[in-house]
Amino acid sequence: MVDMERMNSDGGSSIRRRSLSLSSHRSHHTDNDVDCESASEAGDIGDRALPSRRFSESNSFHSENGSTVITNSSVRPLPQELSSTPPLSTDATVGSHDSKLEPPKDLPQLLDYVSCMAHLAVFGILGVLTRYLLQKLFGPGVANVTSNHTILYLDLPSNMIGSFLMGWFGVEFKKDISHVSEHLAIGITTGYLGSLTTFSGWNQKMLELSASGHWVISALGFLIGLSLVAVSIAFGVETAKGFRWLLNRLNLTSPENGISKINYKVNSYHCQMTAMVIFLVILGILWGVSGALVKAKFKHGGSAAELWFACMVGPIGVWIRWFLARLNGRGLGKKGLFQWIPFGTLIANVSAACVMAALSTIKNAVNTRDCDTVVAGIQFGVMGCLSTVSTFAAEFNAMRKTNEPWRAYVYAAITICVSFSLGILIYCIPYWTKGFEIDT
């Protein structure tokens, strides 16, 4: 009898040890999956970040035997040995039958979309203007640091500055900004910084160098450009952490969550409606001024006409990239294969690079002033805003800090190699066969 009890005890202990080991193993893999998913969502998650959509997707309500049950679609299933245990009391889960979890009183989902798109458009236009100013400032006309014919391409300063600022406002202080307004955080990161930086312009300059036979300079342009962008966002994150340390020393942040003690929040219906109206008015003014300047300067062509046309059409690229960002962290198929790859950002950058190359081919083939103005405006506006380096840099930086940092370099290699390879088919081959001249 004692032997039987000892065997049962030993067997039970063995089962418990095996169960704990299995649970620990599964937990380890779950943590890795969550870690990889978070890295692929480090830059942007599109409309999944909106309060109204996030609440409706993450929570569902139903009644079982008169009790309110809350389920979260983002919660992973429990291991089988844990899910078979008796359920907790609904009183312990909910707290009270009378307690109700109600969604925050925000704007309706349609108006929430309109407000967010207005924020994206306004900040996107500001990003286009800033990118143009940085090109002129560091280009041959003023500082003479960047050029179309060297490794230091024209968009390198904007890509570096945008990545540095992404370290501040898209990594370290994004939670603080979201605490005030989700739309403001989306506007600054996805709208302004995403439009300030451009991957398609970078890829196109390397294609043009390759088409001219400067293959070594083109390869070095990608390597040096990626290195400088990675250093820029890392430096941005470190300096932002230093600034947060200073805020902590000055007692300007909350000790509970480290968020700044700014009490103002755009979380009421009235505040959100006011913000939406203000940004719609600003957008109308920016579009009106841009349209008037395009009409005045279009017949003469030149960079001014291209810039203002780019400001008119740039928001289209921002909106498309924002909607594509919902694919980040989702993976492929029902099983979510390759969940660590941010497919939304990847598709945006590769597609923008391909369309940029196709438009350059059309521009070389038609070669008229009006066509040059329209094509250059679409390239600088739509394609420049559709592709992004700052979001790409945020994802790259987050992947490097996971348990599998090699994924960051694989992701960067896929983005660059696919874009460049397709660009050769679309731009370089017609350039070689038709004998086009590169417009400088």
C-alpha cells in the first residue's frame, strides 16, 4: 500500500514536472513569437492603432447563463493541460454582474477614419516640403554635400534626419504622444516622418548609377545608406533615453509608467471633433495653395511646379502606406507564417520602388516638359510618401534587439534586393536597349 502511494506520488510528481517543463517550453516559444511580432509592428500597424477599431477587434461580449464574459481575440490559446482545469468563477473574472466594460466615447468609426486621414495628409505634405528643403540645402546648389552622381544621394540627409527623429517620436516618446492623442502620434510617425524619408528615391538613384555602369558605387550606396540610417535611429533612441532620464531627474514624468505628466488628452468627443475640423481646414488650405501654385507654374515647368504638384498628390501615398501597415505582424495565411516580416512596409517599399522605376522609364520615353512635371511630381509626392525609410529603420532596429537579430539583416536584404532586381528589369533594361539619357 505504501509502495502504491509512493508510486502514485512519484508518478504525479513526474507528470507535474513534465507538465511544467512543457508549459515552460511553450511559454518560451510564445514569448519569442510575441517578441518577433512586436518587432514587425515597431514602425506602424495602420488602422489597427485607431481606438475605435482596436476596441471592436480586441473585445467581444456575449452572455452565458446570464453572466457577462469578455474575450480578447489577441489572446493566444492556453496549453491543453491548463485549459482543462476548472474555470474561474465569473464573479472573480468580471468582478460584478452589474459592472460593464463600455467602449470609450470616441468619434464614430467613420469619423475616426476621416480624422486620422486628415492628420496623415497634413503631416504628409509637411514631410514632402521638408524633404524638398533638405534636398536643396545639402544639394549642389548650397552645401554641395549630396549629388545624383555619388554615394551620398540627394535623399540621404532626409533619410538620416527622419530616422533620427523616429528614434525620438516613433520609439521612445511615441507612448507619450499617444497618451495625448492617437491621431497625433500616427500623424507624426506615419505621416510626417514616413513622408520625410523615402526608400523609392534611394533605390532609384542607385538604379540610375547602375544603368550608367557605376555598379560598385551603387552597391556601396546601399551599404553606406543602410549603415547611416541604422546609426541614425540608434543615436536617436539613445539621445531620447537620455532626455527621458533628464525628465525623470526633474520629476516631470510619472513614476508609475514613465509617461510625462501632461494631463491634456484629446479623448472626448468634442476635442476629437474639433481636432478633425482643424486638420480638415488646414488640409484644405494646403491643397488650395498648392493647386494655385501648380496652375501658375505648370506651364513653365521646373522644380517648383513639381514640388507643388507633389504636395497635392502626396497624401495618396501616405494613405496607401497606412492601410498596408495593417499587414505588419500578421504573417502569411491562417497560420501566420513569417510573422516576423512586416509585410505591409515591405509591400509599400517594393511597390513604390517598382512604380518609381516605371515612371522614370516613361519620363525618358516621352521626354516632354509637361510629362516631366507630372511624372516628377508623382514620383516625389506619391511614391516618396508611399515608401519610407524611417518606419523601415524602426523595424530593423527592433529586430536587432530580439533574440534572433539575424532577421533584421534578412529583412533589409529582402527589401533592397527585391526592389533593386525588379528595378533593373523595369528601368535598366529599357535604358540599355533604348539608349536613354539620365536626366540630371
